[in-house]
Amino acid sequence: MSLRLFNIPSDVAFLPALVRAILAGNFPGDAPPPSLEDLPRWTILLPTRRAVRSLQRTFLATAGRDAMLLPRIRPIGDVEEDLLVPEISSGSPADDLLPPAISSLEREALLIRLIDEWAVAHPDERLAFEIAGSPSQAIALARSLAELLDTFETEEADLDRLPDLFAADLAEHRNSILSFLAIIREKLPVELFKLGLLGPMERRSRLLRLEARRLAETSPSMPIIAAGSTGSIPAAAELLKSIAALPNGAVVLPGLDQTMSEESWQHVSPQHPQFGLKRLLESWHQTRKDVALLPGIDGAPRLSARRWLTSEIMRPTASAGTWREALLAGRVEIAHGMERVSLVETRDHHQEAQAIALVMREVLETPEKTAALVTPDRDLARRVISTLKRWGVEIDDSAGEPLIRRPLGSLLACLIDYRLSGFAIHEFAKLLHHPLAIFGQAPEIARKAASLIDLALLRDGRDRLEPQLLSDALLKARAEAETNVHAHMALKRLGDAEWELARDHCVKVSAALIPLVQRDADADTLSRHAACFTTCLAAIADEAADPQASEALDQLVQSMATAERFLPHCGLERALLFLAAWLRRLPVRLPVHHPRLAILGLLEARLINPHVVIMGGLTEGSWPAQPDPGPWINRPMRDTLGLIPPERSIGLTAHDFQQGFGAPELVLTWSKRVKDQPAVASRWILRLKMILEAIGTPYEGETRWQNWARSFDEAKGDRRVAMPRPKPPVAARPRSLSITQVEKLMRDPYRIYAEKVLRLQPLAPIGAAADPGLKGSLIHDAFNRFSLAHPVSLPEDAEGELRRIGREVFAPYFSDADVAGFWWPRFERIVPWFIAEERILRQGLALIHAEVAGAHHFDGFTLTGSADRIDVLASGKARLIDYKTGRIPTGAQVKAGLAPQLTLEAALVAEAGFTGVPAIETDELLYIKLSGGAPPGLLQPITDIDVMAKAREHLEKFKALMRAYDDAAHGYLPRAAMEKEQDTSPFDHLSRWREWSLAEEGA
């Protein structure tokens, strides 16, 4: 059979060459050039819709017209009856030819049901146990089976051969694997037959073969050209053959390497870019000699050299014996081929995106010049889009953006996560603060109200918050802020108007989210669950703010409603997981099309010929990607079935690389690190470097783009940050400090500046466990109440009394899991230990003063204090006790004045500074550690110390220190005398400690 085959080499702009050949009358046959009126009779098939649009523009540009009647240009890979077969649109309906296809979402819903049924029928299988235990397992398995089905349907392999694939040595697992795969081998085909449906890939293959048969039988007189396809789908290969055999038909192949030696051609493997074309020609019993160069092609020597160079880059390993000789003989071609080629190696993805954006931005400096980034790495594409916005350049990714990355999609994901987490506080915070979450209010009001709710409800130790409890929780938070001395100062500053704003917002949030709580057991269906969440979404956000995502989401919800007939019952968790999975998979394409710049995936880039091609993300694992045979059938099994090996994916992406390499101006980029992991440059980059080294001219790569990209992030000049020394006016400085704050002033003066001058107080993290400071307060309060109730002698049931008091103190906080499950049991362990030690301590005791307030005034300054316990002994002396739930100061620290709490208390006791306590001297200092661990507590007396001498010394030193701070030139230094260098302060970020400390180290 004579086939009309043409080739457009990789170094020739494909679509312009095709249009020139058509308008010049170079094919088909020897007919004269078609008139503009004849063109609508022509049919041209291309691989992608983007190629279709580009060819339409190319016709207009080549003809020099703004409008003209165009040929019927259709995508072959996205075939539908009304696109390929003109007779059908005006004749019999498409459904008369073939049953409709089941959609991908519907098929996965059906597979989920069949997987559930299999798990019920095989309860002893481990996989069945996993399916029953995890709602997400069936979803993942359904997608995996769907991918396997697509492979079989595309390659038109026989599923009935699956039982023959498992060898005897796998007999132990054979039956369970086969019983599960029977879902797609037996159960699914029966279900589809009952429903009158076909698999999507099977239907596409049947349509392509129907069209091939129609063309062969009718031999239409109108010209038909199939261009740019490699026939990787068997059914498409048959259609191409039928077109090539027509008197007025022709097939134009993309980038067939007709210069490769016959030895190399015979050793082409699935990983080679020419494998698909070689396989196609062999299936047609044709050779490369049977393929003519498309008339009218006259390539420049530089680009022809580029074609030769890329052929050498891809040379099969089996023919590498003559590689060096070929390279040395081709020095001139290599030099020509590397003209206007830039190799750009960057530090990481961030710098690579900046370099690419710079290249694209420079292109815009030349009128009419175009550029395209071609990459399979969508993260890199997003980074480039973001960087281009620096110059006000708006550009889209042709692959689209997953719905979950759009504002509306991410809001729905937050809503799903909130419900799936059981209303976890972290997920509520994400939902509350989402940019689109306005709950029917003006955005600025919603933002302010959300901040108030955050402050009042999200940082108090609770780990979850249901919608219906919001208003009550806010009322309790307000009461707590007004009565609890430990409440955050920001809450204490809120006025009535702010509390009312927060309350109003809580009402709106509850109303919007209440459908998440109100469940109907009979409504466990995909459509009901999806409708519930979209109803919530409509009450939360203004969907007009993201119209493309809103439209895509509507279509997704409609698809889930349609899929309900395949999965009649679906629990809430599974429905939400299914919905979330499709949010990640469904692309949203934005109407942002730059006239001269584009970002393309590998498929979208085929046949597109801008002036500058940037091939980005050229690292192993990305381009090319790691071949994956899938979990069900390995490589030998694929060979047995006649399926193409998984390495074929490398060959396809290699062909994309080879086609892009022929661009007039080429930039190749890759990163040394990807996602914080070392990365290896693509094998084709390594091959190119080897070629350049082999001829003695190693190519160092372009550096200007990296240098410019690096300058984005580099500070201008070497400006070292000095340690901050804030010096507020004396009038703004504190005139009162508590004894416990004295140590803070000595160790970290900046902290006192932040707390007392700036009036700042750190917020607890969202959802943080109850504040450890609260634990200390509760334990202190319990022991102080006990001492106040029994200041002289212990009660008969001392342990029971202390437990009773402790329960009263802890009771308001038992709703907190940490308090009830951790702190309270530790308190109970402390009680017997403490009472045993207390019996000893009370020997020779006259009276206990507990939680006593005191003050000392000097020079217009007040030192305040609250002593945990002052024991007046029978000797007339005092013993000062401080309860500690954390670290206890050492005796050396106390004596050195670095932990002066007890010594300063002793100085105040000696001057009758504590209410109700006479002026007496202290001769004992005692710390009692109360941990509830093993042991439950510890007595730590400060020994070998003249208490009163140190008390007077530390008081005088403190007075001198405060007089120093009355000098306006005396600043508050950060971290002046931290106990340990690794200790943190809540204001380290404010003082920029890391920055100036590193600067000092490098000085």
C-alpha cells in the first residue's frame, strides 16, 4: 500500500512550514494551490487543542489577513463524532454509532462500589480489612484501577489474559490479586454493559477505528492531513494509516530523524525519542526512506547542525562505539548547533524561576518577539508566574491550576478539613482567616471580627470548636477576660463595641456552618454531601470573587450528583475525601493569555514554535520523570500482554526535548536542589556536557541570568545590624516592678522594655495546650488556700483536705484534656508527699502567712511582691518558702544575686513590708519543687548563706540598678545575662537577636 508520508524536522517551525506547504499546493497530489474558497473543504488533524488554535492564527498570519475561511482543524487526541466525521453532524446521531462513555469521575464512583462489594465478599483478605477500616483506601484503589484500565483500553490489550500472568512461585498471592482484579476484568464490564456505557479510552479507540474504516471505505474527495502525531495510540496509528493511503490524504510526522545512522536506528529503545516513530513506520511496513521531506523546507545551517547535535545527544548506547569519532568529525556542526543556546544551572527552584522570568522579561524588550517556558514541573511554572508579576506581567499556565489552588477551591478544602478533623481548632482557624471567608459581611469588617474571635477563642487551650458552640464560647471568654487576672491584656482592652462585633460575627459563622453538624442518616449520598458543603460555601464566600473556580466547582458538584447512580450510598467522610481528591485533580484554566509569552506543559508545547524556547526543570525525576509500571503488573507481565514498557514515557518526553531543542533561540535550565533535596541534571544535559568535553570545548554555561536572579535577594551593601538598645524617655519607663520581674530585668532587660514600655504580651499559639504558667498558678493557689485555712496545725485528714481544695481550684479547667488527664493526676501524686514533708516543716512553727502582698518604696519607685509563704518560727525568725513547678535556682545563683526573689522578700520582711507580717529577720530560704513526677516533689534549701546580709546587699544593688535606668542614656539590652545561651525569650524576634548575634560573630 502506497502511503503519502512527509516529515518536518525538529529544527523547522512546524506549523508555519505546514501552512506554507498547503498554500503553495505542495500536497496532496499535484493539484494547484488551493484558493481561499477551497480551504474550508480541507480537514487538518493535530495532536492538541492548543496546536489547533495556533494553526488557525498561523493561517491568518501567513495569508496576511485578519479574517478568512479556514480548513476544518480538529484535535485528533480529543476525538468526538462531530469533530472527525462531518456526515454524523448532519446525519444519524452519534449514539447510533457507539454507546456513550462513562466519565472518569463516574467510573471511579462505580469502582468504589465494586471494591466495597469485593471487601464484603472477601472479609478474610488483608486488603478487605484495610478497605473497611479507611474510607480513603477504596478511593485510592479506584483511581489505581482506573489508570490500569486506561492502559489496557488505550493499548487494546485483553483483560482476560490477566490470570495467565501470575507464575506458580506467586501462587500464595495469586488468588487474592486475581480476585481483586476481577473487579475490572469481570464485574466492571458487566456493569457498564447493563448501563449501556463504554470506558472513555475504549470509546476513543473505537471512534478512531470507525473513522479509519469510514475513510478507507468511502475515500472522500476532500483533502485530509494529519500532522504532528506520532501515533502512540494504536487506534490513532490505524487512522493515520488510512489518511496516508487516501488519494487526497497525507500524514506529516514531527521530527523524524532521517540523518541517524542505520546502526543507531536499529538500536532505538523505548527510552529513545524516535522509538514511537520507528514503531509507527514498522507497523505500516515503511522505512525512513519512504518519508519525504515536506516541500518548501530550507533550514539554516545553524539549525540543521542543531538537529544533528540533538541526534547525537540521543545516540543509543549500543552504537556508542563510534560516538567519539563522530563527535570529533562534527566539531563544526557542534559549534553551529550551540549558537544561541544557553545552559543555566541554578542553586534551587527559587533561583531557577527567577532566571526564567528574567529571560522572558527580556524577550518583551524586543517588539513581536515571543517566548515559551516548556516544563513538566508545575511548581516551577507557578514560581515563574509569581516572579513575572514583579514587573506587572500577567501570564497563565496552559496546564491550568488545580481547583484546590484557586481561592474558592482552597476555601472548600478548608471547610472539608474542618469537618473531617472533628471541628479541630487549627482547621477552624484556617477557615476563619481564609481571604474569601467573609460570611456575608464587608471584607474589612469580616477580617477585624475574625481577629477578635481568634484572640478570644482560638488560643485558650481548646483543641476543637463546633459551630453551634461559638456564641456561648464567646460569652464565656468575655466573662473570663473580665474576671481572670491571668487573662491576656489584649482581651482586657477590648471594649463593648468589639465584643459585640465578635458576637455578631459568631452568629453569622454559626449560621453558615451549622449544616455541617445537622446530619440526616438517610442523606448519605454524594449529591447531598456535596450540596451541603456548597451551601455552606455560598454562605461563607462571595463566589463572584473567583468566577472560573465557581464554574468548575458547579460542574464538579453536578458530576458528583450524576455519579450517585453508580454509588448510591456514600458516607460523609468518604464523600468528602472523594470531593477533596477531585479538587486536587480538576484543572481550572484562567482567561489570562499573554500575547507573546506562554508557559506550556510538554503536551501543550508540541508543534508550538516561539522565537525563544526555555526548557525548564531539566532534572532527573522531573524531565524525564521516573517510569512507573504501577502496582498491579510488572514489566515482564506488560511484555507478555504486549503493552508498551513504562520506559516509553521517557521516550515521549525525550521527543519533546528533541523537538524543543530545534528552537531558534534556546535556554536550558535546571536546579542543583529541588524541594530541599539534591537533584541531578537531566540525562540529556549530562550527555550534552559530555559531547562538549569530548571535543575539547567544555561549555561552562550561562552566568548572567543566575547573577541577575541572585541580585533579587541580595541586600545592597553589607549593612550589619547592631544590637538594639532602646532608650525610651524616663517618663515612659516603669515606676514599679514585682520581685519576680527583677530577675527578668537583670537577665533580659529588653523583655521588661517590651512588657512595661511597649505593653506587649505574647499570644499563645492557636490550639496550644493549656499554658504551663496556668499550671503553676493552679498548684500555687491550691497550696496557698490550704495554708491559709490551716496556718498553725494540720487538720486530721490533711491529705483529704488538700485534695478537696485542689479539686475546687482545678474544677473550672477540667474541660481541658491536659488539665484533667495530666495536671490533676500529678497534683494527686504531690499531695501525700507534701503532707509528709509538711508534718516535719511544721515542727517549731508558730504561724504561716500565705500569699502575702508586700511593697517597698524608694526614690519614687515601688518594688512589689507576693510571697508564697512566710513561716514565722517559734524562734522569732522567719522561713521563706517559694513553690516551684519548673526549674529551681541553684544556691550559687541565689548568692550571686541572679535569682534574688527570696533574698528581696527577706529584705521586705525585715522592714515589715508584707501586710500583716511583723518586721523580723529571716534565717531560712527554701524552695519546694512540685512536679508530680518521680519523686513527686523536692525540698531545696539554700545553705551556707548569711540571709540578711545578702538580703540587704541585693536590695541595695536593685536600687542602684533602678537609679541607672532613671538615666535616659541607659538602654534596655536584649539577653544581657541569660542563664543558658539556648534559652529563648518571647521577644527574641522583636529584638532580631538571631540577626545581630550572627553579625557580631562574623565581625
